[in-house]
Amino acid sequence: MAHSLMQRVGGKDQVIAGLMLSPTVLAAIFFIYAFILWTVWLSLTRSTILPSNHFIGLANYHDLFGSSRWWRSLSNLGIFGGLYVAISMAIGLLLAILLDQRIRGERLFQVVFLYPMAISAVVTGVAWRWLLDPNFGVQAIVRSLGFTHFQFAWIDDPNFAIYTVVIAAVWQTSGFMMAIFLAGLRGISPDIVKAARIDGAGTLRIYRRVILPNLAPTFFVAFILSAGLAIKAFGLIIALTGGGPGYSTNVPTIFMYVFSFERGEMGVGAASALIMLAIMMVVVVPFVILDARRKV
Amino acid sequence: MKQPAKRALALAILGFAALAAEPALADQTSLSVINWWTAGSEAKAMNVLVQMMKAQGVNIKNDAIAGGGGAQARTILKTRLMEGETPGAAQIKGVEIQQWGHTGLLANVDAAAKAGDWDKNIPTEIDNYMKYKGNYVAAPMDLHRLNWLWYNRAVLAKAGIKTPPKDWDELIADLAKVQAKGMIPMAGGGNGWMIATEFDPIALETGGPEWYRDVFVKLDAKAINSPTMVKALERLRQIEKYTPKSLAGRTWNYDTGLVAHGQAAFQIMGDWANGQFEFLGVTPGGPKVGCVAFPGTANDFIYNVDSFIFFRQHSAAGREATIKLAETMTSPKFQLLFNKYKGSIPDLMNVSLTGYNPCQLKSRAQFLTASKEHNLVPSFSQNMSTYGPPTGAFIDSLDQFYTSNESPQAAAAAMTKRVEVAKSQD
């Protein structure tokens, strides 16, 4: 019996592999999918300070989308996510191209650029809070140099505070983007480049027509990773602005935390968590499908 | 499996079983108390509670979880409950106590209330929060007053102000005088909680206790969307103009420091600022820093009461320990010590406040007169007037108004709408 099972699934190695993986698979099913289902259920109930099973349909979603704080969170995610993904990828690509010129001390630069990624989001947030603070940071320093009318107080301005989050997040992950793009650049065969050069293409043209198109899978990875980081961002914003001034730098993660745990509106919090999941899927799924098609 | 390996495995399993069993044995007379009093004097006072309970043979585990406002502590409390690990007591206050009462998890501590004669010694207004369906399920620890204006005497003197302001116009005139001298008139702003805490006395001053209760307790749409609210919001806007913008993101105790060190003239804050001033080495009501009832609210008292709810224990020893804990928390000895450090006053009206600072003595006197004249109101900003969602709706609206160019009329309308939505979530 055991023997035939082994044969059916393809030998002893596969059974062992299956057995070794099964705890992970079970844990994933339980801790990820079961909890997603539970969150779906919670979002349809009148859960306040504790989970409850009182079914109320879609009322929580109605309240969620009637809340201007939620709309602000969504638009902030759009501003922050869009700028952060675009800028960190652009800077990462630029740094990678510069580093790819076989320069001296390449290793040192790699370490220096990657270092911010090794610092926790909270430390990054606190450090940037002081840097951006008009009384101690950039504004104070420039003013002390004699430019007494220099203004840079974005962090205190509800309309601009979200951009300070972009600055800090870009600073933290551009080096990581650089590492991804550098790996992609190194994966392109030098022969193709040489061939293009023999055909008489200039450096700019080689990058535009040969190297960048070959980097498409790398762009895909960098996009998925940075979009994921943007949607999940929480610690950095809490440490940098605390979600303020007011709630002007709230994003869905902060909204979810505040409503689930501080406000005692767990149902609304669960609904917002599911909208976040949906956003994540909207961003990621088309790329995954595209990628799968390419491989087939 | 070979014999020695089997034996080792059996031993290991036994070992784990023994490890798992041990805490259960030790837990019988120990209670965990979840709170967010991690800072200086508050932590010290909690340690006194631990010592006092130890003397009665009860081992208290002081589960102090950092994070003002208690969001983290509440998250941990919920996690523990979902894991089936019931704590002894948790720091929960105001209307939320009723929500916890609905869960059926709370212990009845009527025995402690009877022993301490809470009905007689603790004012009815406070007592009512502690009861769920007629039984005591919680015990109060302190009594805070919110409608205070703290000021630095030296700064006022420099601006040519002889006496602290008594009404709104005087306050605004004084703020302008301080600003003209190039000093910070009002330390404040920051997050939504701080804005709401400042708005609390402004609203009371503008509309009086009756209107305040209609808005924040009864959540009456007509009272919220009213000219009085518009006027109160206009006044908040006036205060905002005298609050430096760059103080956003700071904490209330930072602001208290500005007043203590003579960098700012005024701060609107509850009397937990007392504790911070003392910590900074300046006694409020002393030669450097003064306290006065927020202009126009001298006869009123906006109160905030911190309390602990008790959870039903499985063992008889646990239940007995819970009663002892509730008794000790409301004992004169503990309340006098705890509140002296915290800047508040004891909930017990039958103890004399020896060694308390002048502001605290004033607080007690004004509580008693306000209570007689029905001028006591529960603080909305401290979650005392209603449950979470409407409180959040008020705070969000004020936050939005304060940090934008929204007109007071639009803000009052938006507030009404938000509160209506939140009301449906009860």
C-alpha cells in the first residue's frame, strides 16, 4: 500500500519532500487563508471592541466608503504609492547603470547604497522626522547659512506632509532597487551588447533598444516588490508623521489599525483590510498572469 | 527507533509537560493587571499597588504596555482574551466599560464596593460608569479635570499681563500681547487627541454644560449642527492662530515643557499636566507656573476618570484576589499616593488631600461645587461622554477642520454627518 502510493506520486524523494513541506503548507493555509476568510466574515458583522457574529451585511463597507478619512487614506496611497514606486525605481535603475560601468570601489558603493534597507523603518522614520523638522533639520541648517527666508516645512503642512513620506521611503529602498537592477544588468549577455556595438549603435541607443527591453523581467520584480512595500507601509509613516498633521498622512494600513484597535470598530477595520487586499490583487495579479504567459 | 533514543524522547516530552504545567500551578493566586502606565510617577504608583497586594498574599503581575492612550495595551488585552488567557484587570474607562459588560467576561466586585462604601464615598457620577446592570464591574483610580489653563508667570509678566484671563476676550487679548513680544502664545496642536482635548473646554465655554451634554452625550444632531458649534469652532480657529505650526507632531508633555521653561505662555490641558510640571521641577500654583480654570468655565468641571475593569476568575482564590485588588485600588492610602503623583485627585471625597499642590486642592473644591450645581460634564475627548465610534467622529472632524481651511459651518455639517454614521454603528 505504502509502496504503491510512493510509486503513484513519483518515488520516495517526493514523498519525503511532500512530508517536509506539509507543515509549511498547512501553516500557510491556516495562518493566511483561514485568517483572510475570518476577516471577510468579520467585515460583514457588527464587531466592535471584540469580534462578534452578528451579521449586518455590507453596512461596514457602506460606512467605510462614507468616511472622508478613508478616502483621504486611499488618495494618499495613490500619491505615495505612485511617486514612491516611480522614483525609487528610477533612482535604483540610474544607480545600477552607473555602477555597471566597471568602476573602482564598486563593492563599497553597493554596500553604501544598500545600507538604508538594513535600517528598520521606525529608525528611518525618526531620523527623517528630525531632518525634516523645520526647527532642527534642513530648514534650520540652510537658514543658519544665511538664507534666513528659506522655507522647508512640508512635514508640518497637511497638504505636503505625504511627500515627506515619499522622500523617506525612496531614501530607504532606492539602494535595494539598485541591487535588483544591477543583478538584471549583469544577467544580460555581453555578447548582445557587443553585437549591437559592432552594428554601430551608440551607448544611449544600446541602453534604449537593447538593454532596457532585456530588463523587462527585472522591472516586473522591482515593481511588484516596491508596490507591495508601498501598500504595506506602516511603521515608517507612524514614526515619521504619526499619520498627521491631523490625519493628512493616513494610508489604509493606518486607517485599519486605528479603526480595528483604537476606535473599537473592528468590522469597519476588517472591511478596510479587505479593500487593501483587493488593491494588492489589482496591482499584482495582471503581472503574475503576464509573467506566467511569458514563461509558457 | 533505538531504545536510548526512545528514552530520550520520552524524557523530553515529560520535560515539556512539566514546563507547561508549572505556570498553571503558580498562577492560582496571581493576577495580571494590564495597563499603560509606564512613565515615571505612574509606574511608581503601580509598584505601590503591587507591594500593597503582596502584603495581602496576592501576586500582581504588572503588565504595563507602553503607548499613551492605551491602543497597544487594548490590542494585547484582546489578543489575550482570544487566546483564552484571562487577565485579572485591565485599564478600561468610561462608556467602554458597558461594552465590556456586554461580553459577559467581567467579574462582580460588589463585595469590594460594600467594604469601601463606594456608594457613599465616591460621587454618583463616577459610580455610574463602574456599574454594569446595577453591579460594580470596575473600580475608579483617579479623577481628572480637563478645563484648565496653565501659564508661565514670567512670560505673562514680560507681556505686561497682570492677572490670568477670566473670559474669552481677555484670553485672546493676552495671546496677542504675548505674540507681540515674540514668544509662543499657546503651546498645543499636534495630533487629533490634543486638538480634541483643547476643544473640550472651548466647547463648554461657548455652549455651557447643557449644550455640551446634548452634543457629546446625547449626540443630538440639532445641537451639533448649530450656530453654537460654529462659534465654538471659530474659537478653536482663533486659538490655532496663536499656536505655532511647527509644533505639529509633538506630544502634550513637550508642550508642558515649553510652559515650564518659559518658552510659551499658555497651555490648555487636563490636570495630568500637573504630574509633568512636578516632574520638571516646577510646582503648579507655585512661583513659576500657575493654573486657572479655562476662561468662562470657573464653575464647571469636565471630568475624566481612569478605571480598571475586572475579569471573572475560574478559581475561588482568583475571585478572592480580585475583590482584594478592587478594595486596594479604592483604598484611601493607595488613592492618595497615586493621585498625588498623577496630578489628579482621589475619587474618594472623604479623604483630606494633605501634601497636594494648590491646583489639585482647587480641583477638589471645584468638583464639589460643580457637582452641586449640575455643572459636571464628562469629557468627550477622553472617551467619557460616549462610546468609541462617535468620539472618533468628533475627533476626526476637529482634526480635519484644524488642519485645513474648512469653514466652521462646513465643519459643523460634516461633524453632524459623521456622528450620524457613527451612531448607527452601536
